[in-house]
Amino acid sequence: MSFKLEGILSANVTPFKDNFDLDEAGLRRLVRYQAKVDGITAVVCNAGAGEGATLTREERVRCIEIIGEEIGQGQCVVAGIEALSTREAIQQTRDAKDAGAAAVMLTPPHVYDWSSTANPEFAVQYFHDIAKAVDIPITIFHYPASTTSGYAPETAIRIAREVNSVIAVKVASGANIRRYEQVLRGMRALPRHVSVLATSSLFQHFVTGADGALTGFANFAPEFCVSLFKAVQDGNLDKARELHEINWALEAAVYKAPNVYKHSRYKVAAYFAGLMDNFLVRAPQVPVPEGEVKLIHDAMHKLGMVRR
């Protein structure tokens, strides 16, 4: 496929009202803020950062439609797909395409007592089945090695090699740069281009050769993500190091252990940046602990990003 996903893609969070209904007006405001930044190439919804698994079918479709209405020319919508069965995943993929998504991102399949490292055939078949059912570009979500659904680098590379509609891989390896580079080198060895996208530790991933990032950091700091990527692409490593140093404390606060709060922390940061009315999350996710809220606030305050 000639379609590419490169540059900075925002892993969009989903705003909720006080009663936990979808906040459509809030979603529009948040997307407008991201989309106005030159260098934001796509908005990714309904994935982990967007609490996609807690959204109804109608809400997932509505998120795609709203984002499609708010993004600019040259930008696109990517829909996260997460389901308990391949049949449902295919339905979600069809819904996404019909609603205007330019591509989808497939999270690992949900299989009871499954280890992706020991049994990669489940993941491989999952991608083949969805690609056969729906003609749409696909992104692989490559989870960290610490999770049972985190593909071995060889599995992600095999999927990309066998499934022609795979055009990108989001590598969520955290600080494990060596594992990320294994995926990067494997994708670069394929006969066609498959974009490799970082999610955190952006400076390190960009310098090593990533094609961009698919990151929740772009919810509240899209300019920073774009500036850092552009500095590395231009070979201006002095500027890139300076940006990395400025942002170190905030990145450390957002991506600290335990990782389960990462997506909720995006909402906290967006709230303090004045972009959201609250930082509510849907159960079973629980609110970010008070101490972590203060940590994020203080890091953003030092950067002059606090708007409330």
C-alpha cells in the first residue's frame, strides 16, 4: 500500500461528562487543539489511551466521525480495534472504515491463558483474518515484553511480512531501546516500507530511526512532540537534546511505574493544560492517585504549561 503513517500521531484520550457519558463537545475541543499543529499527521481514537474497550459500538463510531470532522486537510483518523473475538474485531474494523477511518490499529487478540511469545500463531492468524475480511491499512500494536500479549520482535516482523495491508507498527517498548531496535531493523529489512512509531522515550527512539510517534503525549504537548521529531529529522541534535532535557521531568511523571495509570495520566496532564473539564476515567480504570496528580501538576508548572 502507498498510504503511510509517519510523523506525530496523537493517541487521543476520550473526554467524559460528570455522569461518564461521552463528552462530544469536549472531544471536539481537544481534537481541534491537536489538529491545529502542523506536523500532527493523524489522530488515533478508541485505543488504550481512549479507553476504547469501555466504549459502546455507537460511541466508537461517533468518536471516529467527530474527529474526522475536526481534523485538517492532510490529517487522518486511525481507529483502535480491541475485541474479545475475531468476529467482533472484524465488525469494529468495518464500522471504522464506514465511519471514515483511514486505517486501524489492532491490539493483540484476547485469548484465555495465552502467551504471545510461546504461541505466536494466534496473533498471526488474527491479522490474516481481519486483513482478509476488510480492505484497510493496518497498524500493529506491539506491547511491552512485560505483558503476556507483547509479541516477540520476530512475531511482529512476521505479521508485517505476511500481511500486506500492515503499513506501520507502534512499538510500546518503553525504555527497552534494544527491543525496539530489533523491531526497527526487522521492518527495515522487509521488501516494502513499514513505518515504525515510538510511544515514549521519544528522543531515544527518534535518534535511533523511528518514522515518528504514536503517543498520548500529543494530547497536551503536540508542539513539543513535533518540534523534537523535526529537530532530529533535521540533524539538529543540540536542539533535540535541549528539548529532551526541558521535558524530562514531565515525561518521567507520565511514564513512571505502575504503567497501568499511564493513559489516565494523559488525562490529568490535559486537564492541567486547560484542555479538558475533568480527568474522569471509566471503570474498571481507577483515578490517578492524588500524589501522582501533584507530580504531574508540578512538572507541568515548571514548564509553564499549567492553565488551571
